[in-house]
Amino acid sequence: MTQFSLKRLAVNPTETIYLNHPKLDAFLSLNKTKEFLANAAADIFSNDNPEYYTPGMELEVLSQGVVRLLINAPATGFKLIFNEKNSTSQGSDVYALEVTKDYVAFLSKNESGPANILATTKSIPALLEPGVDCYYWFSVDKKNKLLKYGKGDATQSLTLLTYSVKENFLKNLKYVGSSLDWSTITKRKIYELPVTIQLPPFVIGNEDITLEDIEAGVITSVGNLPKECQMLHSVVAGPKIILTDEIIVGIRGSLKNGKLKEILDKKGEQHADPKESYLRITLGMDMGYSPGVPFVLELWPGNGHYSPIHTHSDAYAIIKVLHNAIDCFFYPDLRKQDIKPYLKATFKKDQVTYLTPTLYRTHKLYNPTDDFTATLQCYRYASEDKVHYETFDFLNDKLEVDTFVPNTDLTYTQLKDVLKKEGYLTTPLKSKSEAA
Ligand SMILES: [Fe+2]
């Protein structure tokens, strides 16, 4: 069988769809056998609503969770299906999401058409972005009988379509089907918890939680952070994690006309805007469980110094403000299409914030005050993360995604030596091991 006859085989009745079908691409490029081609063609023509299933794309709890995936430069729309079976639903009841360049819809069956539409929107931010890489997510929530859809991080603030199921909710959905061949979707993830309320970025200490907070249900206590964040929090939460007045005065002075200013000016020269610069003072060693040294004291000079928009990939982090305050802007994803923040928060001295691989991971820090700000950043990979992506990604001056290998301007010991030399430190500062 020649390639010419294969193309003819695929031309009837809806030429465009079948010519773009991944299975057709596969057999054209791989020059498979006649039997393989006949089977594949029969499969294609027998199904107007292709559903592909693959191991691993299953909900851990029936009818509860989120599927989030990166669709690379789609030419046409796609569907995602929550199904009881891991085979084509063929007209049976499911919850499906259809994303096209003209509309987005939740469907009660894997068939387009008014009879099966549960909810729909033509809002531009919700639509398919043809030719552009984008994360899309679909949440099913049996306890609250809700379907939700969004782009970027799977979180309430980025929800673009919601449907409250009035009738009996389908309670046995387990498998995630896709109209796209799963081999074309390189980044995909299932989360056990559906998208519900937005946990705020402020971590509240146990001593500050009230009954009213619990009733409102919108607190982030240490206990409801992921275990990786809890581990980091336990190290930095103590009342003695502080900068002394002497060190604060010293940093302020050195940033004005000392060694710290010298280092900062050099870093500023590397950017179109010199204010896109701050100092990284590392504490301890790289232990191998974080991108770079896990504990970093970051110094943000006043009057508008800032970081680029960057993402922490699959790391967890805790950030504690040790001096002054910092503005934090949060973004749906690291893309030039997402440079408008969806949330801004100001964190003051002693306040703690966090980020996870699924929430608040793309951000920009900015110091609008006239004094410097000091923050302590702590990072950790997920325990089950064996890949350890060693860089932070950021948007450069051209709004292209670039990579940054976490580096050190000074260690904390070197910082104290600088401040001593410049005459700011008189009190000996010793660690417990030095003092012993
Ligand atoms: Fe960051």
C-alpha cells in the first residue's frame, strides 16, 4: 500500500480532521504494515469522538481531583473526559470539557451539541490559545457537586468556568480520557484534591488562629501546608531567626556606600533596568534536596528594586520577612501571555508566605519602600521528586523564558566579615557549634 492510497483512505468524510489525526501521522511517518494501517483506519473512521486512555491518568479518589496538562501549540480544540471506564464512553454519561477557539463547554456526554451542554462560555480568556503552549486544567468535585475549568495553576483565582451539578452527581468517575493522543502531551498531572477555596498566601501561626478563621475556612495554617513546607517552616519559624539591629544598620550602610553597593551595582549592570537586582546571601551548604543552597537571605534595596517574574518549578518554599516589607505579585504561569498578576500581597516583618509546585509558584518580588528589605527563602524538592530541576526559570527583558542557576553573592559568614571590616559589627556573633 502506497502513501498516496493512504491519504486517499483518510479523505472521507471529514478530510481535515482525519488528515490531522495523530494515528494517521504515525503510520505515514513510520511506514507500518498493511494490517496495522487497516486497523488504524478502521479505528479512526469508527469514532467521531476519539477518546484515548493511558496508564497513570486516573483519579485517586472516585469523582474527585484535578487533571492539569500542558497542551503544546494546539492547532485545533480538544476534549478531556472523566469516565467510569478506561475505554470509549460511546454515549454514556460522563463529565467532559471541550475547549475550542470559539467556546468552552462542560458536557454530559462525549458528544458536542446543545443537548449535552451543561455550561458554556465564550469569554476570551477562557478560550483555546491556538499555536501557543498553555496549561489547561479540569476539576471534578463530588462533595460540592462542582465542575471547574481554568488555565495556568489549578487554583480558585484562576477558574474560568464553573458548573454546579443540580441532579445526581456521577460518583464513580476514575479515568481521564483525552481527544488528543496522550503521547503528544508531555506534561500532565493528576491532583487528589479538587479546586475549592483559595488558600491565602499568608501562613498564620497556631497562636493567632481564631474560631472565626476556622469557620471562614480560608486560613493557611502551618498544619495544612504540604509536608515539605512544614519541614522548612519548622527550621525558620523560631523567634531567634532574626537580624540584629547591628546587622540591619550595617547592611543599610553597606548598601549605601560599601561592599554591598559595589556587588549590587555590578549585578545591576547586567540588566536593562539596574533595579532588577538584589543580593543573595547563602546560609549553609547545598545538601542536594533543593535548587542551590536551601537557605538564602535575600536583600532587596529600597526605592523599587525587584526580581524578574520567575517560577520555582517543582520546588516547595517558605519565605519569611526578617526586615521591612516586600510586595509579591503572583502570575498564572511563566509566559509572555501571563504578565498581568492575578494577585498581589504585601508581607511585613515576621510574616511568612509559601509556594508549592501547584500554588503561588510564579511570582515577582518588589520593594517599593525607601529602606532595604531582608527575606529568608528556604527551598526543598518534593520527597518523591527524583529529577531535581536545578534552575529557576524567569522571563528575560524580551519576555522569553530564560534559566537562572541559583548562585551566591556572599555567604552569611562573608557578609558578617564585610560588615565587621566596614566597622558596623562589634558584638561577636557565634553559631552554637562555634560557641561549644
Ligand atoms: Fe522566588
